[in-house]
Amino acid sequence: MLVWSDPNSSSTLAKHPELIDYYIKLKEDSGDDAVTNSALKVFESDLLYIKQFGGLAMMLQRHTPFYTIPGNTESETLDKINFFKEVIENKGGYKIFYDSKGEPVRREKDIHIMFRLVWHGTPSDVSREVDDGRGPADYKISRGAMDKTIVEFKLASNTQLKRNLLKQLDIYKRASDAEVGFKVIIYFTERELIRVQGILRELKMENDPRVILVDACSDNKPSASKA
């Protein structure tokens, strides 16, 4: 049996015991992956989620008012997405998306797990992959029956991005009786950004305030001393 004994990681778990629940849920969700990947690779991925994604939660708690956001689910969700974007783009948080070899995370499930970690302490109910009849939405944020917001995450490299942007979110909103939905698109290269911008122009969504792009590129964020 592999045992994780990194003292820094243990300190993280002590401060954020809820990470254990996410770890267990991740193990349950990744059963199919474990069949096709080596046990070591799966284990290393689990450590990445707990150690690096947990670090994002600690960063937000230490440096921002992220966990004290009032308002309804629409305003709370938008604020959290914007904080998420700010940390990734301007506070070094993009590094969380990369493994020890410098390769970016390329599964939307990984993005979902990281976003769930940053909802610690919210007054809202945060549900992942809720299926209200038309397939599972990535996230449903709710405060009772009358206040619901849907969030869908997509990688810019997703081959079905155009179709998803055009139809998927509205279907989930109707199924969940939600008035509001956000689309968050993560890109890792300039080529992916150009592709996304072209799709948004074609769909006349380039100025939609509920479509939010997050720059997770590693090659366009020089340190201040080199900028």
C-alpha cells in the first residue's frame, strides 16, 4: 500500500480536512481511469489534486475575501469565478494546472475538482454533476428553490465546444429551474484562444458577460523582474 507522508501535505490536510472527502469522491469517480492507467499514475494524479488544488484554497483564504462573499447565488458565483480567474492569471495560480513535467491538465473533470475546492465555507449548496433530467451539469449553486445558478466548464480544446456553447447550458438551466448560467472556458495556448474567440464571434457571444475566458498559459506570464 502506498502511504503519503509529506509533512507539508499533512499540514494542508490538517487545516482543510474536507480535502479527504474530495479525495474519496475522486477515487470513486476515477474507477474507469484506474483500469486503463497504472496504479502509480493514478496515485500521482490524486496527490496533484490534494496538494496543489488544496494550495489554491489556502492562497485564496490568505490573500482575498473569497470566503466572505455575500449576495445571491448569481453574484456569489460570478465573484468566485472572477477571483478564480484573477488568481490563475495574475497571482501565479496557473501553475496549479501543470504537473511536474510541465504538462497542462487536459481533462475537464480536473477543472471541476479544483473549482469545488474553492467553495469551502460558502452559505450556498454546491452540487457537482447534478442530473435534473437532461444530463449532468458541471455545477449547480443553490439557496433554496428560488435561487439557482448553473456553471459549465469547458477546455478550449474541446472538439464539441461550439455545440456546447450554443445549447448545453440552456438545457441544464431549464432542467434545474435555474435563471442564471455561466460558461467558463480554460485555454492553455494562444492557438486555443484564437479558436475560442472565432467560435464566440460566430455565435455572437463575444460580448456575453456570462461567458468567461481563463488564461492558463504558462508562456505569457514573465516575472516582474523580466517583464
